[in-house]
Amino acid sequence: MRVDPIGFYGGFNLYGYVSGNPIKYIDSLGLAEYLISWGAVSGSRKNLGGLHVYGTVIAIARNNNKLHNAVSFSGTFFGVDLGSPGGETFTEKQIFSDCQKEPDVTKVQGLSSFTSVTSSLFGDGGISWGLYNFGKLTSTSDAFSEVEGYDFGFVTAQGYTKLSSEIFEVTTKDLNSIMGLKQPNRN
């Protein structure tokens, strides 16, 4: 019996990867996981919507240099926006996975989809919940986002994400900082 190999990156339940029951269930696949820090700016008119997505994907597993591979990406999406006309800005830090054991941050590139329900009526901020696929990476954690702007509605859009940087490496300390985690003091 073992706690989640990615620690708290998968959520506060260290046995969430086995539905909270490590005695009864196992994670035989051990799929690659990624942290994606991303944002989206959207707008709509007459139920047609578009959005621009941008962000950075970081492999949670370390590479041979004991660092985490990362790459920046962006994409344009078009689809249906059922709700009030206008737009919003999403910001999110979220865990994604793919169907492989070895991480490859370039899998963020490719045909992508964005489905979201948003409530931001007063311009002071709101929330959005959604399902997101960027290339071959799929959101796995609760996908609640902070929203700025005025909107109330449902958006579903498809597009293509492409790499906007070369692969670079980040330290575990940088990864923890992005996630909002603090390193324990070692006295």
C-alpha cells in the first residue's frame, strides 16, 4: 500500500488515485500526469463564441536531470456560447493526464476541446466549471476556475493548441511555487 506517487499534486486525498480505498483498488496504469497553469480570454455574439487559450504544461515526474520538463502553448477555439453576450477571463492551475506512462509535455499540441459552465454576473469575479482537453492531455481534477468579467452561460468550443516555446526545465521548488505549496522547514 502506497500514497499517491505525485503527493499533494493530485489533491489533498493522498489515496484519491485509488478512489480513496488503497486496500480495495489499485492504480495498475500509473499514467503520466502534468500540471497545466493556463488562462483563456473569451467573447461571444449571437451564440457564437471564440476564445484564446494560453499556458504552460509541466510534467510532474522528474526527468533524468531530476528536473521537470515544461513547455508553453496557446490556441484559438471556436464554438457555441449559450448565455449572455460578453466575455470573461479564466485562470486555472489543474492536473491533466494522458494514456501513457512516460510524460511528454509536447502532447499538449493538437486538436483540443473546451466545455464550460460559467457564472460571473457582477464583474467582481465568479466561477467556471468545465472539462478540458488540450491535445492528448485531459483534465483530471475538479475543474473550477476563477473568472473575471460578466457572463452567465454554457460554452463548448473546439480548436487547436500549438507549442509556443521550446521545451525547458523547472525545479521541484518552481513546481511547488506554481501549485501554491510550501516546502516544509527542515531543521
